[in-house]
Amino acid sequence: MKLTKTKKRLIVILAVVLVILLVAFLSLWLTGVLHYWNDGMTALMEEKGNYGYSVQKIENTDTVELDLSLPENNLGRILFEDGNARLVVEDYWFEEGSYLKLGVRCYADYDFNHTTYYVPSLVRDTGQVSTQNQTTTIDCIGQGPACHNYYYVVLSIPNYDELEGDTATLQLTYLTRYSYVRTETGTTLI
């Protein structure tokens, strides 16, 4: 069977396209782009020895208004923001009668060379909720897991049902800032 000129050209074109696709895939894989598309903010943390990191305790003085009468109005509320790194209320539920739990996504600021994110410190009294006459503490009761572009935490507001008024101010006093930066030596940053 003899190939016609048209079929030969088609085979050559297909071969060239396959080579281009293979080169593009290998380039994306070798440069780490596929790793970042797949793993997002955790990609740099998963690399062995190619990054430095720092952990800093931050005292935050920013406050945000919290809706006490309709907790669903707090969904999407930004609790803290520093550049592209931010803490956003994504979920809420009630537990043990008087506890309001807030599921918070801690979105990271990241690219090929760095990852920075903030989480409320995993301690009692990591912040407070205040009305005109009352103040109650906020506890960060759970952290993790790290996902593609955020870290998940659960905040607990005790005695929620005893707070008076429709609104309150929320302040996350103690935050922890995690920074990962690509380096040649993999040294710890200060």
C-alpha cells in the first residue's frame, strides 16, 4: 500500500503536533508549573530543601463587624486581610447550645517563589467578640487541612446566645504568619 502525498503530509503534521505537545508537557513538568496547578500553596512546602521558612506571631488590632441576629450574613465576611492573604468566614454552625462555630478559610498569597498565609493562633482567647455591654473570647479549636489555596480553621465563640444586640465587633488578636520562600540553600528565615 502506497501512501499518497496528502496522507504523508497529514502524518508529518500529526507528528510535529505530538512533538510540540510532548515538549510543552515536559517543560511544564520540569519547571514545576504542573505541580503548582495541582497543589497550589502547598507546592513549595512539599519541596525538599529548596525553601526557607519563617513563623511569626502577629498581634492584630483590626476589628470587623459581626451580625449576631443572622449568622448567615457573616458568610463571606473578611476577618483579616494582608495583600492577597486573607481570612474569610465560609461556614457556621451551633454546637452545645450556646457555642457558635465559624469555619474560616485562610487564603494564601502564593506564587512560584513564595507562600504566605495567616491563621488564628491555636490557643484559647485568640480574640474577642464585643457588644456595647459584653465581651466574650474566641478560641481557635482546630486547624487544617491545608488545601489548594487555603488553610481551614474553626473558631469557637462561647456564650453566643447570651450576647445582647444585633451586631458585635470581632477581633482576632493573635495570628500566626507562615512564610515559605524559595532559596538556594533551604535555610530557615528569621
